[in-house]
Amino acid sequence: MTAIKNTSIIEGNLADEPKCFQKNDKWAARVSFTILHTERRLNENTRQWEDGRTTAVRVDFHGQQAERYIRLIQEHEGLFAKGTAVVAWGSPSDNPNAYTDREGKPKATQTLNGTRIIPDQIVNQRRQGAKRNANPAPAAQPQPSRSIDDDPWANDTFAPAHPEEPAL
């Protein structure tokens, strides 16, 4: 008999702050992240980028792994702030995240039993560089000697194909 483990990798932005539930007498600790990804397509006629479908995925961590993430979130405020680009991986859950939308229609999103989640530093650094370029510092303040433009990892050509698994 062969065992097969199906692992999914999700890239996107955090829809909200992570929801942390501490361990208590009845339940193990749980941390839940909601990741959104919106497809972007180049319109051949207008040569402008347009938003496509948005996909939402919930990534849940349980037990000791959740406890580690709760400590990490408490120690590094803003690490997993709303809007942060992240990469998460895990196995698909048998239970979707079911809810009722604002119009009263039943909906469900995919859920992953998380293995790991990390901020996507390349995307986050690129965004910070774009913000700095859009809002240049006043002339009285010294400019940094290096910028995101000097970083070879900020260019898609040099970006690694798969994120390496960091140690927690």
C-alpha cells in the first residue's frame, strides 16, 4: 500500500489579521488565516491590467503548531498584518469554511490544514519600494544608500521557484 500526501501552496494577501484561539480545558490552540488571491490579466486591447476572479482560502493550524504561531504573532506585531503578502502550504481539509454572505446566500471557501505560513518578503519589499517611490522623502531627510531597485531578488528573473522552509 502506498501513502500519498497532497500538499497545496497558496500565495496571496491576508484578508484580515489572523484569528488566534488559545488552548483551554476543552480545545487545543487554533490559528486561522484567510488568504485572498485576485487573478490579474493584461487586456490586449487596452494594454491595461484588469482584475479577474478572487479566490479565498482559509489556512488553519492546530495544537502545538498553533501555539508557536500565537507566540510568533505576539512577539512580532504586524508580521501577519492585514494585506501582507504570504505563502502558505498544507493539505486540503475535508471540511470547507461554510458561511452565509451579506445577501443571505450560503457560501464556502477552501480550507487547508496548514503546514507552514511565511510572509512573502520579495513581494512585501517590492511594495515598500513602490510606496517610497510614489511618496519620495522630503529633501531635508537623508536618502538611503540602497533601494529596492538594487536588490536582485526584487526582480522576478531571480526569484526562487519555491520558497524554502524556514525554521520556526
